[in-house]
Amino acid sequence: MTAMSLPWMDPRVLARRIENALAEQIDRTPIPARQGVPALRVAGGRALFLGPRSPFSAAVGVGLEGMVGQGDLDRIETFLGREGSAVRIELNPFCEPALSAKLGARGYRVERWLQVWWRPPSPVPPPVPGIEVRPLRLGEERRWAEFFFLSYLGRPAGSEAELAGGVGIARTGGNTCFLALQEGEPRGVGVASVTNGVALLSADGVVPAFRGRGLQLALIHARLAWAAERGCDVVTASTEPATASQRNYEKAGFRCAYPKLVMVRPPATSY
């Protein structure tokens, strides 16, 4: 399947489904630092606090269903900005049109761009020769977490507490974590989850010394097969623009559903 042959889907409906799947996956991950802090639901999206000064705390999908008032932004900032944290709000083309101007007036700046990709799972591409991709086995959660930090972040876990966060991803209900092995040794990791027919592929990573050998593409193909087995009609992932990850998703038949803009308001002490 090429990107040009993908079936048409209403882009607003697709964006709502994808953003909801992303928020749901994050929301159900048992991150120790957010215990007792449920998500804040605002205008079709969720603000998710993942711990003090976490770079992954953000408001996702806000403004997809209705206007985001100044009072709503006050609530998001109070919720995400606790304990001196920066406030991140993700925007896409289908959010309330005036939202970016409202954020600009409050001192937000552009932090980064993302590309959101999608395709149906079928036809499933063949496995990549010489690479085994398989779901995690019981008792491998810590091993997966160790490779997650090496592969996704390019470094070992900085502490036992940080490693515990990776173990939490592996133990999250609804997540299926994958290992990519070459010559019998783990070289890469990935995650897949399903929400209302949307399979979300995330946490793709390959140990730096083994990049460029087809491991990420193998992870993508294996998770497409996994999504097809579960009857999904949408498979989605996000990458930064003009990266090897983008090229691998395009090679696997994905096309860009929409771009996303991450806007951030630094903590007041950094002004």
C-alpha cells in the first residue's frame, strides 16, 4: 500500500480519534509521580500531569470540541504548572482556530513540531528479514525498560526511580510492548495499544549503535500485523519532521494526517 492509495477519512474525525487514543494511552500508564492526580478534561481533550517538571506533561486534544475559554486556560495552567513545572499545550489544525493566539498572548512559545501519521493496518507488510520482533514475555519488564532508555532516549536510566517509570509502561494494562532482536540480542523496543479501533504505535527506539539496520521498520511491520489481528481500522504514530523515523513510517505506507505544534509556557521563575 502506498500513501496515495489510503482510504479517505474525515480529517476532523480522524484527529479526534487519534488524539483521544494518545491521551488514553498516557492516562492509563501508572506513573508513580502522578498518583492521585487524575487527568483534567477540557474542551474535548485532557491535561495530563506526569510529575514535577516532567517534559511529557501536556494538554492533548484540547479545543477539538468547542472553544477554550480563558478560564479553561487558567485551569490547565494551574493543573500542569504545579511545583514549578512548564505548561505544554499541543495544537493541531482542527483545534479552536483562536487558541494559538490566546496562548501567544499568555507568553507561550513554540517548543517543537510533530507529524502525526496514519494508515489502516491491512495489507500487512512482510516481516523484515533477519530481525525477530516479538511481544514482551512475563518477567522481561525490567529488561525492556533498560532497553527503552538506551533505545528511545539514547542513554541508560538515570536512577531506579526513572527505571521504574519504564517498567510501569511495560506493565500498563492495554499496552503491548515489543522487543526487536537481531542475532538473538535485543536491539530495539516499541509499544502498541488500542483505543476504539485506533492502534497507537509509540516508544519506537533502536540502540544507537544498531540504527540504520531496519530494526525500526521491522517494529512497525510487526505492530501493523498486531493491529490487524485486533480488528483496528486506524494505525497511528507521531514523529518529529525530517527524521529517520518519518522515513520509516512513510516506507511502511503511512501518510501525514496532520502536523502538531507543541507550545510551552516556561515556569514563572525562568522569565
